[in-house]
Amino acid sequence: MSPLDAGPPPIAAGSHRPWPEIRPEDVRAVSAAVEKGLLSGARLPAVVGLEKEWARRCQAPHCVATNSGTAALHCAVVGCGIEPGEEVVVPALTFSASAFAVAQHGAVPVFADVDPETFTLDPAAAEACVGPRTRALMAVHLHGLPADMDGLGAVARRHGLRVIEDAAQAHGAAYRGRPAGSLGDCAAFSLNATKGLVGGEGGLFVTADPEMDRAARRLCAFGEDLERRVGPDGPDYRSHGLGWNYRCAPIAAALARSQLRRLDEVLARTRAAAEILTAGLGQIDGLVPPPVPGDRTCTWHKYRVRVDPEALGWKGSPEDLRDRVMAELRRQGVEVSRWQRTPLPAHPAFRRGGLRPWQPGDGEGGLSRWEPGRFPVTEALLAGSFLLGSERYPICAQEPALMHAYVEAAATAIARLPGPR
């Protein structure tokens, strides 16, 4: 059947619910924070309250609220004692902030390939990248699925490395019964409006190490010890080292605290949506839903579907097959997206001779260290997969009936692939 003869899309416009979901109680929480007039500064009640509640949720003694997930990752790099010029192993498939938090501290991100099933940092690939200047592994819980923390932990112990959890997408995920945020030496979460726990913007750094907590707090406040007070004059404003203004805004903290009260509700709804998709898509030849190992839980921040050319007898490129399936799904009203388009080390920022801010005159090229084939799992995954849902309309916000409609649309999309293949 030609797409032109397919008729109106079975999923009508307006069927999707947008994210984030802002309820009246969220508005009241933010309004209350505004009415108090405490809109900036350190150790404000809304921020301290969020830190305590998230630390308890992560089973971690310490939490520092920041102004972004990237800032929280920078806290992790500093807390681990990583010096400029030292190296951190980062997966080739992740958001740029994972590597930028390393580079912004003057350290060097070294990229390793991911596991073909979980899409997270492969322990064997990570170990192959360990050298004399390696100091840490960054375990990115991509799409909300915890990385292989036992495997990465074993690599870290053999080489005396720290393990940083990039849990920006993994609020409420668990690995062998333990929550994300308690699995490494320290962890960073994001409160961006696209995440499962929403503050608009913001981040959360957690650790069990009091010295890491102290380092993070200093980093976030110009190198100062805000807990130390000098009589009636208030804080001791001496800076003990280079610091930034990474403080979390109380309005963001108030929104995040309100949203945290229903995080379990959001997670349950997201799991239900993912279960419908996985059960249905698993019955369609040529589509491979994302597996979840039995020893962990996933938040399904993103739902990645792989297209199997061999099962479909497809002789063309995997990119062409992926694009044809996505185009047909869009014609039927399904929300589909790709998110990352290339492996992170292929981004122009990482291909220049020295990683630094872009400047006029740099153009878009620069010295290239990128060669196709260096990260075969990541490259194949990005070439042959897509996401169901988008940042504005993720599956966490959708009703079960719509997820069943997605499955039906996927079956139709595969059936309408042109032949011969």
C-alpha cells in the first residue's frame, strides 16, 4: 500500500500528553517559595529540604543540590580528586554533558564502547581504555537503565579507580536491590524539565563520602565553606579553592520537592507503558524492544527500538530501513525521535586538536581524531534504532491505550515496508 493511500493517521493529533506534568500542588509549592521572598542565597529551606529528601531516597548520607545535572557531574569529578590532565573513561553513547563535566575541569574524557544489549558502558571496553593516567570510570545509566555496576566495579578495583554514576536519566532505578545513586563512589542526577523528576533546571550530587560532600559544596559556592559561620556576621566568606556559582535556585527546589512526592506514581505509569510496548513489539518480526536484565529496574526515560534488517530480509542500509520505519510511524501519528545522532567522540567539539570553547574562525571542522568503526556497537546501534516518544511527549506521560496504538502502528509500519527488500 502506498503511504498516500493510507488514509488519515489512526492516532489523531492531540492524543499525546505533554511532559512535564504540572499539577496545582506544584504551582502552590512554587508560589509559596516565591512568597517567602528567599529567592537566592545559600542553604535556603527549600534547597536543604530537597537535599535531605533525595539523600534518603538514594540511601546516601550526603546530597548537594546544584543548578544543573552538568554541575552535579562536575562535583563528582572534583569530589573524586581528579586533576587536570588525568583521564576518565566515558561511554561513546551518552549526552555531551557526561564528557564535558570531565573536560571543563581540565581532565580528559577517554571514550569506550557500550554493551549491545543494555547500551551502557561495557566493562571490557572500559578496561581496554585504562592507562597510567586513568582515575575514574563514568557509569552512565543510559535511558534510565543502570550500567553493569558489578562489572565496572571489578575493573575499578583492579586498577584503583573511582566510579562515578551519571544517573541523570535514572531517578528511581535500581541495581540488585540498591537504588541508583548508591552504586558508585558518587552520583549525579538532573532535574531538567525532560527528566522523570522535574525542577525545570537543576541537579543533585550524592555520595557517602563526607570529603566528597565538602568538596562539592565548596565547588558550588565560590570555594567557600557556607556551613562555617563567624559570629553574628554570618558565613565565613573565605574561598578555599577555585569555585563556581552552582547553587540550586529555591524555586527549582520547591518544584522538585513537590514532584518527588509522586515520583513513584510516574515510575509505575512508565513501567506499565513500557510493558505494553515490550510485549507487543516483541511479537513483530524485525523489531527488537530494549531488554532489561533481571537484576535491575529501568525508569524508561527513553525507549529505544532496534530494527533488524536480517529478520526483514532487508538488503539496503540500516539507516534507510530505520528512516522508512520512522517515517511510516510518523504518518500514523506516533511520536518518534532519535536523540543522539552520532557517537559522542564524533562531535566536532571532541574532534578538534584541543578541547576548548568554539571561537569565531574555527569553522565546523578542525583536526579530526574520529574514524568510523572505532566504536562499532555504538555506531551500529545509532544507525539501526530509534526512540518511541520524544522529550516533549515521552512514554512516561502517556495512557495505556495510546501505547497499544503504538504497537498496532509498528506492526503496520513493518507490513508497509516496500519490497523487494
